[in-house]
Amino acid sequence: MRILSISIFHAPSGSAATLLSSASDLTSFSFYQRRPVGQSLIFLANTVVERTPEGQRQSVQENNYVAHVYNRGGTVQLAAVIITDQEYPVRAAFSVLTKVLDEFERSVPQSRYAPNSSSSANPIDFPELATYLQKYQDPRQADTILNLQQELDETKIVLHKTIEAVLRRGEKLDDLVERSAILNEQTKTFYKLSKKQNSCCAIM
């Protein structure tokens, strides 16, 4: 069981999401794979955030990985994504996401990422993400924050078997990859090769 990445986004309803902060652990990949895999994780997280309605939690399974997203919405319009392997418990993943969003709201003023902020385009230094990424690699550590148990039990978590299931009508993943500004040409080539080979290392 492992966590590959945790990301926080500003996600205004009906608008493009903006990555605010992220942390990843790509040590299980070869040195040459880490950059394209890292970009692919951000692309996957961004794609599912923009297709998750405010107030909803959902999990999107893609190849050997699952992107768990919680779009909190509200006045702060924040969303968080944790990408794990398929064995990582769903309940633990959403407990971590709730803790991450709570801590981010407490630590970072909204003026830092509001649409008209001069710093809104710059990544926000939030070192707690790297701490959570390491601490919660063992999902049993999430037991300390499972006072969210009742809330999670009462909240419907939507599970999608593939990322295609959350795409909007007429959208195709290949087209999104081709148009993406997040992915460089090397990563787009990596995606195409991984898809052809149905590689275990493919993220998208």
C-alpha cells in the first residue's frame, strides 16, 4: 500500500482548477520515469478535480492507481487529491484529504490564492504535504484522524473504474493529453508508449 502524491487545488465552480501545492514520492520509478510520471500525476489530479462537483468525494481508478478527490467548495473553493495504489483503504485516503484541507485553510490565507491575487499563479510552500505523504504511507496512522468515520460513512463516495467515466460528454482522454499545458512533449510520448504497451507504470 502506498501514496504516490497529494495535491491541493483552487477549484472555482465552472472554472479551470489551479494547482496550489503538491508533494509526491516517485522513488518506486526509475530515474528517467520520474519526471513524466510526476507530470502525469498532476494531469490526472487536475482532470478529476475539474470534473468533481462541489461538496462531492469521488475515487477514480485508472490502471493500477486510484485518484481520490474531495472538492470541498464553499467560500474557499479548495479541493485536494491523493493518488494511491489500489490497495490503499478508501476511508483512510479521505480522512487524510480532510486533514490536509483543514490544515491548509488554517495555515494559508485565502488572499494567497484568490483569483485576483498577484501570487495566485505561484505555487504555495506548504511543507506539511510532504510530511503527510510520508506519515500516512501506513494507512493505520490515519486511525488518529478517523473521528471523521461517521461523516464518511454517511457521505456517498462515487467510485469510477476509469478516468473516461468522469470526462464530460464528447471529451476524450487522448485529446486532453494532447492539448494539456501541464504535460511536456516527453511526457506525452511517455503516455502514448505506455498506453500502447499497457505498461504497469502508466498513470493515465
